[in-house]
Amino acid sequence: MENLKNYIEQYLVETEKICKTIDQNAIEKTINLLEDLRKRKGRLFVLGVGGSAGNASHAVNDFRKIAGIETYAPTDNVSELTARVNDESWEVVFKSWLTTSQLSSNDCLLVFSVGGGSATTSLNLVRAMEYGKKQGAKILSIVSRTGGSAREMSDVCILVPVVNEKHITPHAEGWQGVVWHMIVNAL
């Protein structure tokens, strides 16, 4: 990298800007919905692909161990995930998993995504959210860009502000971690 010191300084300035502009009301609403979920003994399903799938796995641990919420991520069972992809398709893999899990109005989806899904990207997340809506489950999301389908379908969407087009993905996935850790420790 040509000027590493400038890069580091710029990245941290961007992080500070996100910190000052992220919607704190959306975070508070998310905490309240998850507190209600825990009180009624509902389940939390955390969905993500790519780096967000890794975040989903880590978040499952924290929501279960720290917050005391029964929590799952379909991507944690690679055997089931790949069998469903092989037999049913990538597009419906999460919907099928949620169907087998008997997703209900007592449950909640938490979607981690950079773009939030659309008619052409992350269709597995979109189909899962459509199914979640049909079942009456609450949908929460932590996304960036415009929020995509997740922003449209979520009961609460925490939008990570875009502060540099070149750093959308690292900021979105990094802030998923910042926000879920904040939420878990507030519960």
C-alpha cells in the first residue's frame, strides 16, 4: 500500500463517522424486540452468507451464552446446508431450513448482510425473509448500502452508513460485530 499511515488514519476516521451517524433508535428498538423474544421464550435464527455467515456463527454463541436466547444459524451445519443446496437450491436453502425448524410468530430472524439482498443477490436471504413474514416472525437486520430487501422487510433495520464506497463490505461486516456485541451485553 502506497501510504499505509494515511490508509489507517482514513479507515479510523470512517469508523468514527459511522459511530456518530448509526441510528441509535434502531439499535434500541432491536434490543427491546430481543428482550421481548427472550421473555416469551422464542427462538432467534441468525442468517448470513460469506463473511456475514461467520458473524452469524459467532453471534449465535453470544446470544445463547450471554443473552440466554435459544439461537441458531443454518450455516453452522455444513452437511445439512450443502445437502439442501444440492437437493433444493441455494435460493431456498434458508427457507427450507426454517420450514423444518417450524419457524413461527413466536420467533425472530436476524439478518446480517452487506447489501440486504435483492431480486438478483442473496436470494436465499430474501426467500427466508419472505417466509419469515408469512409465518409472522419478527425480522431484524444489520445491513449497509441502501439496505435492500432486508430494509424493506425488517421490523427494525440497523443500517451501517456508507462512508467510503471502497470500504462498504469491511465496515458492514465489522459493524455487525460491534452492534450485536452491544445488543447482547444490553440484554
